[in-house]
Amino acid sequence: MAWSESGGFMSWSCERCVRALARRGLVVAGVVCAAVVLGCSPSPGARSCRVDADCGAAATCQSGVCQIWLRLAISSPGSGVATNGTLQVQVSVEGGSPAEVELLVDELPLLKVGSPYQYSWDTSATPEGAHKLWARVVAGDRTYESARIDVTVDRTAPPAPTLTVASPTNAQPVPIGGAAEASATVTVYEGTAQLAQALVNASGTWSATAALVDGPHQLIATATDAAGNVSAPGSASVACVRANPTILARTPPPEASNVWSRDTISVRFTRALDGNTVNKPGTVQYTVNGQPQVATSSLKAPDPDGTQTLIVKPQVLPEVGVDGATVGVALSNGITDLSGNALPGDAWTWNVPAWQELGEGVHSDTVGLPTFVLAADALAQPMIASLDVTGMRGPWRWSGSTWLEVASLSPAGMAKASMAFLDDGTPMMAWTTYADNALHVSEYVGDNWTPSTILSENTAVAASAPDLRVDPQGRAVVAWTESSSGIVKRWNGSGWDKIGTSLSTARPLRLSFTAGGEPVVSYEISGWSSTSWSGSAWTFFAACTYPGDASADYTTAVYRVTASGDTYLALKTTTTPVLLLVYKCTRDGVYLPLLGGGALNSSGAGVLTHAMELTSAGMPVVAWTDGTYAGGAKVYVRRWNGLGWEPLGGDLAVGMGAAYGAWLSLDPSDVIVTAIEEAFHNDSFTAHLKRYNR
């Protein structure tokens, strides 16, 4: 195409156009050959046209001739790109080679570039957000534009991804996952080592797996968005454990004997267990003599070293016969650790004797045969002391595993004593002495006895036979006699209050309490009587005259009173062999028939000594020695259940030398503790202490 002689356009080749214009001197400022400026192609045989539509989509109609003009496109980057920095831009041009191509962002010029129409676009000055990038060439009265492509400038890092992994786990590979910005790429590392990579789905979640060896691992994950922004790391710890848990210790241990029925049954494991598997039926089984029994299982909180302890708590204590009971626990492999590794099944048993022996007993030298003072605390852990003509030996207190000798309380000439435990476990002692005829009271606080308080009203006569007990409200109450007067005093928190007037009695007072905590007293005066404190006065009940048994030796009577005012008497006969009888004298003054219909000892050499205490339900428990002082004796304990005497094991003196005496104490939950005196000669003894396993 070239300029004609008449001033119009005509179809011509580019080269001829240029030569013609040069010959005619038509190359002037601002006027150049269109072929040079816009580019053209050889024109021989060019198609004539009247409008652009005559030329098709690839050309336009120029002065009646179809000409191919410029076609612009952003060939790089592709539409939808995101960037946080420099973007490499490439413009492709078809139909010519313009001197410059203008790049625009949205409707604002960016810059003009020459061939090869490339540009490194630094987007740091471009606002964040969505933009349109396009190219333009203006030639004469025509403008050529490329299609607009979408460019997102994003310099904001995505939020740190969450990293979720079950821990501990025994999986391999280990499933991991979490949440992150949609369409971001999450990369998981341990240290600098890449473990996994995953694309975040449209819901904002991702998942992957990682091969991890046994042991602890600290994982981190970063999210990289489409613009290349990298998030702060998310992190998670995971412990991979694929070995089975094992048992470290069992209590009681396998084949243990002399086990206390109330001892905690526990199993300690190498690592924490899944509590849901522990509580499944059949995974933990408690048995007595081979028969399943009801028990609850619970896991303690894991220890700092990662171990954990299982506690098995029987619903009912085991029934123990003369030979005790075989108790056991079985654990199935249905129990797993927190990783899902199964515990190898295990089972073991131990023996619960009828009577548990508390250590090897306590030994002391004495002057003559001693008597004992015995009391048991709320855990059935006793304290014992011995008395002889020179004073007290001990006391000794059972720690749960051994005997500990506490600070001595041995005033000269201690005559009689009684001991009890306060609700907080503090031991208290009441005693009389030959030296001053007085009744003294002291508590064991810290590691020593407090200075004694004298409670006697008349030290001109000897105080005797103290009975110290703790009422349902936790107050210490002591009863004693001064000559023929019985006195009761109660601790009020700061001092001792006398309860009512003195009681006339020929024998020691024995204490009990109503449900409301008021004292009930049994005593002897022409028979056995009892009285209850109403809060303001003594209420006296009818007296029982002596039973009509001519062989009964009332001087040997041991008696205890119930909360309702009934009195139980245990006494020996004057017969040979000596028998042991137990009567009940009701508060109405009526003797009931002998408990059990006869003597407790229907055979044997005869009763030497005996003791009696009442349960919280008012049922008598009796201990006695049966034999001779020369050859030693057997020791038996029986408990009345309302219908008959329960044999609580067999002879408690089996394996001992010369057993001479037995003493009793009951803890607040009626656990029976007995002390058996084994004398070697008149100046040496061992007290063997046992407690009943029911």
C-alpha cells in the first residue's frame, strides 16, 4: 500500500512504497510510510473490501483493501496469577513489529517497552488486591489492545496452619493434618527435613502422612499461598510408641501372704493406659478363691516419669475362713496404652489370712507380768503400751509397715491407763498413778506428749480405772472412779466439763454414746445398772440383779454398755475347767439367756484371761486365752451377730511360745485389733498384734 499520485492509497508492496516515497521526497516529519510504521505483508493479490466484515476476523478493511493489522497478547504470566514481588511480563505481537508496546495496570499506564516486549514488573509499589494487566499500541487513528489478564498482588502471609496429630500413636506412617488458608500449600518439617506436603482444599483443611520412627518428634508446618507468601510455623509434638506396655510393679505382689484385706490393690505400668479399655467389661477381673467378685477399676493420673497406676477397689471385702482367702487380679490383653498397643495378659494371686500379723510385735523388759493399753486409729493402725509396777513401756505405733516407738510417757507408779485416738488421728492417754492418786490426761502432739492435765476431784483418794473414748462429735470423754464415786468429764475445746453429778458405783464406769453424742454409762451397784446423760441430767435405767448362775464369778466380769443402755457382761466361772459366759442385761433390768446358749469354750483347759469390746452396732466381740500359765494358751476371738457367735479364725497363738493374755480394740469402722502377750519369763515379753481381715 502506498500513497498514489492523486493522493489516495493504493495496494503496493512495502519496499516499493518506501522507494516511491523516497523518489518523490514524501518522507517528511510526521509522515512516514504506513508499511514502516505499522508493518505490512506483501500485497500482490490483496483482497478488495468495502467494510471490515468483508475481511474476516484476521484483517480490517483499509481503503478498499483487506490488510492484516496488529494482534497483541500477554503471553506471560497467565491470567489469575498472584504475586508478592516481581512478575516477569512478556507481550506477544503478531502482524507487525511496533517500536513500542505500552503496558497498563488497570487503566493506568505502567511503562512502554520495545522489542522483545519483556518487562520485570516490580509490584512492590502496586496496591495489594486484584488488578488487570494489558498491553496497547496506538498507530495513527487506530489503537490495538490485548486482552486483560487478572493479576493479584498479595504481600500478606497466610495464617499459620494448624497441625493435628494423634499422640501417642503406633501408626506407621503417621497421619497428620490440620487447617490452613484455602488453596495454600502446607509443608511439614522435622527440623530442616521436609516430611510431607499437601494442598489445602476449598474447605480449608489438609491431610498428609509422615514416616516417623519410635520416639518423640517435634513437627512444624508452614503454609505458602499462591503469591509465594510463607506463613509463620504451626507446630505439634507426637510420640511414636509401637512397643507393648508392661507391668512394673504389683501391690500386693504375686504369692504375697499376710496381706491386709484393705490394702490398696494397684498395678503400675510402664506408660499411661487408655482408660476406656480399662473400664471395658472383663478387662480387669478381681477374684476371691477363684470366683469373680465385683470391683471397680480406676487409673490415677500419670506420674511425671510417664508411668501410670491402676487401682482395683473391691466392692466387698473378701470372705476369709480359718485359712484365709486366695485373692487375685487378672488383666486381659484388651487393655491398651494411649497408642493402642495391647498389654500382654497377666494374672496373679496372694493370700489374705483371717488375721494379719502386724510385724514381729513389740518386745520389752518388764518387772513382773505386764498389762497392756491398746487403741486403734481410723486406719486400724494400733498403738500399744505396757504397764508394770514401775510404769509404762512404750508406746509403740504401727506405721503401716513397721513398729515405731514414740516418745515415752512413763510417770513413776503408773497404775491404770486408757488410750483413744481423736478424729484427727492424735493419740490421747488417760492414766492414774500410785504416786499422787490422780487421774492425768495428755495428747501426743508432733513428736511428744503434752504436759498432763489432772482431772481428779479428790486426790485424797485414789483415782482408778479410767475409760477414755471419743464421742460421735469427736470430743474426748473420760470416765473414772474415785473410791465409790464415778465421774465423767468431756473436753469442750478448751477445757474439761464435768457431766452431771458423780455416780455411786462399786465398780469402774464403762462408756458409750447415744447417736447424738451424749454419754451412756454402765456401772455396778447391787447388780449392773446404766444411765444416759440427757443433756441436763442423768437418766437412770433399771438395774439387773446378778444372774442365777451359781458358778459365775462376778469379780471377773468385763462389761460394756450400748448406746441404748443395755449392758453386756463377759465373766468366768468358778468351775474346772473355767468357762466363759456372756450375758446381756437390758436397760429394763432383765437378763437375757446366755448368748449362744452356753459357754464360748465348750472344751479346752480353761479360760485364763478375757476381753470384750462392742461394735458400733452394739454387738460384743470377745477374746480369751484358753490353757495354763505353765504351758501357754490358745487364743480365740468370737463376734456375736445377733443369732450366734462367729468364729473369727482359729487359734491366734499358733507358732507362739507361752501366750498368757489377750487384749482387744476396735477402730471406728469396727476393725478388730488384738494384742496377744507372749511371755518368756517374768521380766520379758513380746506383744503380738493382729487385726481381723473383715
